[in-house]
Amino acid sequence: MEKPVQVGLLGCGTVGSGVLSILQANAERIAARAGALIEVRRVAVRDLKKYRTVSLDEALLTTDPWEVVSDPSVDIVIEVMGGVDPARDLIAAAVDNGKPVITANKEVLAKHGPELLSLAARRGVDLFFEGSVAGGIPIIKPLRESLAANRVQAIVGIINGTTNYVLTRMSREGMPFAEVLREAQALGYAEADPASDVEGYDAAFKIAILASLAFETPVRVEDVYCEGITRITPEDIRYGRELGYEIKLLAIAREHEGRLEVRVHPAFIPAAHPLAAVTDVFNAIFVRGDAVGELMFYGRGAGSLPTGSAVVADLVDAVRRLRFGGNGRLQPPAAQLPIKPIEETVSRYYVSLKVVDRPGVLAKIAAAFGENDVSIDSVIQKGRLEDPVDLVFVTHEVQEANIRRALAQISRLPVVRQVSNVIRVEAEV
Ligand code: NAP
Ligand code: HSE
């Protein structure tokens, strides 16, 4: 074999240590597959004194990531630091220095992916990012390569492990949101600022990356309609189950009549749908292509070794291309499918209200729905002669703008104490 390929690692936290563990544990197998030995040359961290879970020669450590990206002896850079600043500039500098880059950083890709891909294509170096979406699940490469023959029609995913864990525990144990979130944080699933998970931003970054790739349109984070799970109550989950649904935080990207819907929000899905069986911290991505039909990718969407597995697979690819060549680099998305505003999307809706339990109340609410062209599929009342009682509706398919108008009217009715929740029902994902 020729001389080893030298890797510069930016970050040695959860993912970085997974990468190092895998490179150590499977060194020979990886070298055989890559066609070259791989050595870690430099490792940038913030704190030199911090305890590391992986064995590491301290002489490799530096607190200056710029030193790593400009080191002429570093052939390939792996960025697993996180955040935008300075990660974006470091990736750009490495690429500019002719070094292929592998990153698991969804935020930097969702915010600056097209410009970084343009730079990499101009410089003729690889920029790989399998670990950025759904941890260990291969989804970027299937979209880039294995499904290249298809026109992708829809992607529907559970791509945030923390929220899936929280919703699973709320469903199984009836536990309140705040209590399960504390548990998820203690187990190390949630981001340092759990708002990124529970408000849906993490899933929004990921679906922006997938949608840009699958629909060849630059989807910005601001294009993604985003609702988190903080308003979901154990009662909603219970009522949904009685109606035959499970609740999930879905990330959806779908082409419809020449426009693109890209959204993240909690949704009820039929209990028999394969995505309903995806529980705990697991992720799954459902893809529909015009030739291949429906596919589902399932596995661990986060964690040190699963994400490390995706990063090292990219590394093997990059080493092969460095050693043996390979034409064609991923171009930034060029098409311009317009994004459909959320008000124009069509869905079914679960609506839960607190109302006065009196004859005629249902008729008043049904009239408000009817005046806004909202057709009701089912209704259940919970409680009797209490004040107030829960009234739960599921609508037929309706445009979001109509349901919003209907609910504005319903919330003004004196018999309605509160519109408790509105959750989309995705009957056909
Ligand atoms: P992490 O545990 O917080 O590790 C970040 C690492 O980067 C740490 O080693 C830290 O140094 C180092 N670092 C941060 N800023 C630095 C700076 N300015 N200069 C030098 N070193 C710096 O994060 P992580 O969970 O591994 O995540 C890394 C990336 O992978 C993120 O983009 C994340 O979104 C993505 N990702 C994570 C997962 C997951 O399961 N965790 C899954 C998929 C993708 P110290 O160790 O000294 O603090
Ligand atoms: N906090 C993220 C999740 C980590 O829960 O899925 C992986 O991106």
C-alpha cells in the first residue's frame, strides 16, 4: 500500500470519538476497503484537559482548528464540531485548500449547503455529509446515487430521535411532556439546548438538506414550515389512539403540481402505517420514487457509533476517490421549484376544544366549520356535565387557510372555552 492518508478531525465529542473508535476498531478492514491506510494527523478540540472516552495521543490535540485545515500534511478534513461559526469558514477554507471534507453538521449544511457545494465543485474536491441526517441510516447516498433513476415524489421522515423518544413515552406511559424531556436529556439524547429538538428546528435542518437533494431545489431553513411538540398533551395522544392514530413529529417534503411542500410538525398517522411502529430514539425515512415505488430506511438516527459509522463510510469513499480518482462532484441544487405556502397545503385535522356541555353547542360549532367549507369526519365528546368538556373533531381533507378561518370563528363562540389543540392527520403519507 502507498503512504497512509492523513485525516484532520475538527471536534472530538460524541461523533468525533465515535469516528476515532471505529477507525481504531476496524482499521484493517477499513484500509482494505479504502485502498489506503488512514491515519489521524490532528484533532481540534476546545478543551485540551477534557476527559475523552476514546484513546487518543495527546500530541495530536490542538485548540486551533485553523491549524488543521491549513496543515499541508492533512489530506482530508472531518468536521464534527457543530454550529455555524466557525464551522462554515473552516469547511470553506479546507475545500479552498483542496482538501475533501466530511461533515455531520446539519445546521451548517441547511444554512450554507449550496454555497459550500458550489465551492467544492469549483475546486474539484468532495464534500460528503451522510452523518448530517438520521445518524447511522444511509439516506444521502441512496438519494444521490441509488435513486438517481427516479423522480422523487415524497419524503416523509421521523428524523429527530429526541422527540420520537418523548412522544413514545408520553404515548406508552401517559407521562407529561416536561417530565419525559428531562428524562431524554438525562439519557443524552437531546441537544444541549433541547429547543432545537422539541421546537422542530433540528428536523427542519435535516428535511431542508433532504429536500434540496431529492428535489434539486435549494430549500432554505426559512422555507420549512416548522411546529414542535411542546403543545402535545397525553389527552391528545389518548384521543388520537381511540381514533386509530399514533402521533409522530413528521418531516415532510413533497412535490405537488409543480410546487414543493416542506414542513415539520406533529401529526397523527394511522396506527397500521410502518412509520407508526418507529418508536423510542429510532428514526425512519419513507421515500416514494416514480420508478422504485415506496422505500423505508430505518435505524439509529443519533449517537456516537451510529453517526460515526456514516462519517467513516464517507471517509472511505473520499479516500478511494483521492487515491483512484472519480469523476463528477455533487453540484449545488439548480432547479427552482416554488415552495407552497402552508396556508395552501391540504390535510385532515384533529381539533380538540373545551366547550360548555349544553344542548345546541355542537350545532353552533358544526355550523362554523360548514361556513368555512370544513367537512367533519368524526366527533367525540369526553366527559358529561362537567364544565368544560372536551369535544374532539377529525375533519376531512381541507386547505389549511379554511381550517384557520373556521377556528378563528369557533374560538369567538361564547360556548367555546378554549381551542386546546389542532394537529394534522396525515392519513396517506
Ligand atoms: P459535541 O459532543 O458537542 O462535540 C463537539 C466537539 O467539537 C467537541 O470535541 C468540542 O471540543 C469541539 N469544538 C467545538 N467548538 C470548537 C472550536 N471552536 N474549536 C475547537 N473545537 C471545538 O457534538 P456532537 O454531538 O459530537 O456533534 C457534532 C456534530 O455532529 C454536530 O454538527 C451535530 O449536529 C452532528 N450530529 C450529531 C449527532 C449525535 O448523535 N450527537 C448525530 C448526527 C449529527 P471539546 O470536546 O473540548 O468541548
Ligand atoms: N438531537 C438529535 C436527535 C441528534 O435527537 O435526533 C441527532 O441529530
